[in-house]
Amino acid sequence: MLKHKFIEAMVAEDVGRGDLFSRISTAKEVRSYIIAKSDGVFAGREYIEVAAKMYDLEIEWHVEDSSSFKVGEKLLFVSGDSKTILALERSILDIALHASSIATLTSKFVEKVKPYGVKLLDTRKTRPLLREFEKYAVRCGGGINHRMGLDDCLMLKDTHLKTIDNLKEFMVEVRQKIPFTSKVEIECEDFEGVKVAMEAGADIVMCDNMSNEAIREVVAYRNEHYEHILLEASGNVMLQTIEEIAKTGVDAISSGALIHQSSWIDLSMKMEG
């Protein structure tokens, strides 16, 4: 969804038929700010800037996307018509809260895998209609987006594989019908499945819910026979487990937890004066 359409829908949801306070208040020029009540990594600037332009507000930024902040820091100042700022207060805060919470958790995962040169990926486990926004927040936290949807990479999961009689023959047809630039990723649950997927011509093999010992065996096999194939580990990846997975030698680790396990940090908007 385009950013301005996203902002319009968010504001319409909250304002409804009109902010009741604006019926009785007197408009004046005011300045407000967002203050951090917890530490975190900021995300949301791209969207808040669009909102400011749409509703004629001025933003003074004291933080960038992807930058860390501490409790007590004033992250940004908003100047403009009091009725507009008060009507948009929750929308602006929700953008910063939601995105920064995902970015903050993502950054913690990134720190765990950074020493091993492993890429941290998100998944398609996003809230309906918020995929672009939530994956943007992952990028702000230092993560890398996995596919955005079914149209940018062909992933053959266990459910797909159940419908395929001969994977090698199927892959021949795949290469004729999907774009030349599109990769094929095949999900595997055991070492035998990995060998079949690699022989069939996968670009990426996902080790799904495999033990770390099994993943190391896959890595060794890949390195000896199919150096060009990328390896991704996935399944039950948590902050407490990801470092040991990174040590196996895979190229990337994907986790839906970056988004669906993020807990909201604490930000608040205050009015000056």
C-alpha cells in the first residue's frame, strides 16, 4: 500500500466523522514532542514525514531511522495547528511505536548473528495489510527482508511438495515459466529431502525445524557438492536459540518472531508550554 494511502486509512480509522475536541477548541500554533520512556531503535520516520506533508505539519527530527535512543530523549518535535496535532497524535505515535518495537527486537537478533556473518531474514508472518510497513521496520532494525509475497520468489513448502509427483521434472517446467531473475527455494525437513532438492536445482534450500547437528551435516554436504546453493535455517528461531543456529554455517536465518513477538516499547507525546 502506498504510504499516503496507508496514512489516510489510519487517520480515518481514528478520526471517524471528526475529532469531537476540534468542535469546541480554538485553533492555535503549538509545538509538541515525542519522548522515549524506554530504550530502543527508532523506525517510522519515512511514514511520519509523509503524514506531516499531508496535514501541513513541521517536523524537527532528533533521531534517524535505525538509530538507537535512550530513556528521556526527545525524538522529534511537531509544530502546527493544535487541532491537527491533537487529531493525529495517536496515529503518529502508533507509527513510531509499532515500527520502533519491531526494529528494536530485530536489532537484538542481528547482534546475535553478526559475529558469524549470517543474514537475518523476516517472513510472511505479518499482520494483514501491514506487510510493507512491518518489513520496513525490520530493515530499520538491521534485518533483511525475505520475499514480500508469492510473486517474487518461488518457495516450495511441504504443502507444495505433496502435490508434486516428480520434483526434478517439475523444476524443468518451473525454469520455463517463472521469470529468469526469480529464485527457487525448497523447504526440507531432513537430509534426504535436502539432497533431492539440491539435485533438482534449487537456488536456496531451507532447513526447516532441523536440529543444529543436522544443519551442520547439510552445510558440509552443500560445501562439498553444491557451493552455489544458499542455505537458510528456519523454524522455532528465538532470541535464545539463534546464535547456536548461526554457528552451523548457514547463509541466513529467518524468523517470524521479529514481528509477531515484538513487544511495544514506551513512547509518549507531550505538548510544550
